[in-house]
Amino acid sequence: MNKTLSKYLSLIIWICSPLFLFAQQNTKTEPNANLFVYPTVPDSIQTLENRSNYFITHFWDSANFGTQINDTEAFEKAFNDYIVFFRYAHRNVVRSSISNLVNIAQANMQNFWMVANAAEKYLYSEDATLRSDEAYTIFINSFLRSSNLKKKEKTRFQKQLVKINANQVGVIAPNFTAFNVDGEKWVFEEFTTDSATTVILFFTPEECSDCNIPRLRLSTNVDINNMIQNGEVVFINVSIGKYSPDWAEKAKTYSPNWISLISESAFESYNIPSSKHTIYILDKDKIIQNKNINATTLINAIN
């Protein structure tokens, strides 16, 4: 290869960034007659950022949170249309809009929990359409300021916040313990990258049948294998589960270029889906450069 790893990594980080992913979403919105009318941005507001600022600031003006909202599907559609424009609006406006939404939703606690569930579903869950830890963190902090929540209810959000903060881009990746195919204990914080400038963590739930294809695609990708063999990349394949001889035999059939491990503690430390794979990209100092991307995104970026 005549392309440098830094060029690959820069491309991966750019393509996989939350901002780029937000920009790819369908931003077409239509008034939802079953719930409320969306705001109309004045023609005098010209720039995309200012139009988006206006849109999300006034998005919920016509919604009546004092009356219980029974149409969950209509609400979730509206919520999804609302968060699409987070990408284009100013960060402070997004923060203010979220705080205001959580505040007015407390007029009816069923509506409040509808907002909370929608925020988790569309911004944080493994099936989120616009996954954004930053936006969801603003929601969480707004939820935690609510005097209407009981201590037990706040605990759920506090635990999520701890995991999110430990998985932020720019922080050192959390430690975890694992076992290799020989049944030997392996500790992430004791691992050193030697000459490699990039570490790829490939997490897969042990019982994930849909992980076989991405695992095969990654193990047979010529560019990835060349980077591993050239010492530029360390590829760590981490199955989520408990060590067993059956797993060890199966893991021995994975790429010989990989470090194949199985871990129970990684699920507690990392934001790992329960039913599909996810990839973290770290630098040589184990600082998270990108996260929550899939095999297709990684391969397309490299190619």
C-alpha cells in the first residue's frame, strides 16, 4: 500500500463522525396532523444554522404537554423529526431546547416518560436512528434536575451517564479483563501496542449469529491485514461472554492476525449492543478516536 495509516485513520474518523452521520439523515419534515403542527421558519431567516435554531427552538410550541399524549407512534415520529436538526443548529440552542422540552414535559409525568423513552430510543439505544451521546447527555442532565423523579428513577440515568463519560471520544478507553483462547487472563490496561499507531476493538456478543459475516469480511480484508502485518494496526476481537472450551475452539478459527479474547466485564465498561457488533478505534495511547461504528463503515472508509 502507498497510502499512509494516518490518511486512513483521518478518513475513518471523518466519515464515522456523529456530525457526518447526522448529515446523512432524511431531513424532510411534514406537519403531523395527528399530534401538532410543526413551526414555519420565517423567510427572513436565511442561513441553515439560524433556520435550524428557530425550528428546534419553536418545535414544541404547538404541543400540549399538559394533556396526556396517547399516540406514542405520532409522538416518536415528531421527536425523530425534531432531533434531525440538532446537526445543523448551534450547540447552545440545542442544549436550551432540550432543557425546555424536559421542563414543559413535566406537566404530565406520563408525557415526561414518553420524552425520556424517546430520547433513549432515538439517541442512545443500539437501534438509535441518530445516535449521539452528546445530545443524550443533555437529556440525562435535564432529567436528573427534575424534582419529580424518585431516587431509584434517577439511578438509571446516573448509570448511563457514567458509561457515556467513560466512552467519550478523546478519553482513555476503559479497562477490561478477558481470557484468550488458551484460557489465560488478559488485562487491557497492561496491553502495549509496540509500534502500532492504531488499535481496533471489535466487540461481538457471543451468541450474535449476525456477526459471522462482518467478522469474515474484516478477517479477509486485504488492506486491514496489510496494516496489521506491517505493525501499523493491532486488531483485538472481543467476544462478550464467559470463557468456555467451545468458545476457544471457535475462536481459533478466526483470523490469526487478530488477538481473540472473550470478556464479561467489557460489557459493563463499554457501550456494546446486546445483539450486534460494534467497533472502537483507539490511538497508540488507547485514547478513543471513534466508536460505535460497524464493519461496513470501517471497510468502506479504508477502501
